[in-house]
Amino acid sequence: MRAVIKDGDVAAALNYLNMKSYSDSMLYAEYSVNESDGRMKSLFWADGYSRSDYFCFGDVLAFDTTYKKNKYNYPLVIFSGCNHHSQTIIFGAAMVSDETTETYKWLLRCFLECMKGKQPKAVVTDGDGAMREAIKQIFTESTHRLCAWHLNKNA
């Protein structure tokens, strides 16, 4: 797989994560590639601080995407929570090529592997159907809730 991803932004991102792993032994990164054309499909990463924060404050996980704000129109997925000072903290991030249930399932499996199988008690999302289905199948011990801000915005 690595032979196909050799030039450009994807290679630069993977190289950055590889170099970062030398100074952060807890850095976790995983990516998937489209078999048909060798292009990156999804990339998930979490640094050591994010992983440590999740083990301390990961009871509630907010799972959200920003829509097509980058050069490749890939949604950016942010896994976040709140610490004991009520500050937003980032547990992990990802770029995905699509927003299907299968992609979100892959992403949540990566998240669980990264966090050594620790599932959050609750997951808060914007109500996206593909996210909801992936959460139901992968985070089997978690309760799914809708974000109040999104509910009020759509009311």
C-alpha cells in the first residue's frame, strides 16, 4: 500500500506522523486506502496527550465533522470531550473521504483500538444517520445522544 502513496499531501501527512512518533511514543495513526486507485480513503490520528486525556476524561465523547473546508473536500472528524476545568479537549481527529456507515465503523474501530478498547459512557453527535448506525454497532456499551445546539438550530 505504501508504494502507491508516495508523493503529495498524503505522503507529507504520513511522513509528519511518522516523524512525530519519534518524539511521542504514544502517537497513534491509522489510514485506509481505496483498492481501486490507491488513494487515501481515511486517516485517523491521536497524539499522546489526547490519549491520556481520553483515559482521564473520556466518559462523554463528542463526535462531529466539519464539512468540506479543505482542499480535497474531505470532512474533518473531531473526537472531543471536556476536562475537569470545563475546557474542550481533543481526543483524536480524522479525515474521511465519505460519510458512510462503513467509513464511520472503520473510524470508530480505530478509535477503540487507539484507546485500548475503552468505550465512552455517552456519545454526542449531530444526529447524522450513518454516524448513529456506526455508533450503535461499534460502541455497544455507549448511550447515543443528540447535541442540543444542533437540535436548537434545526428546530
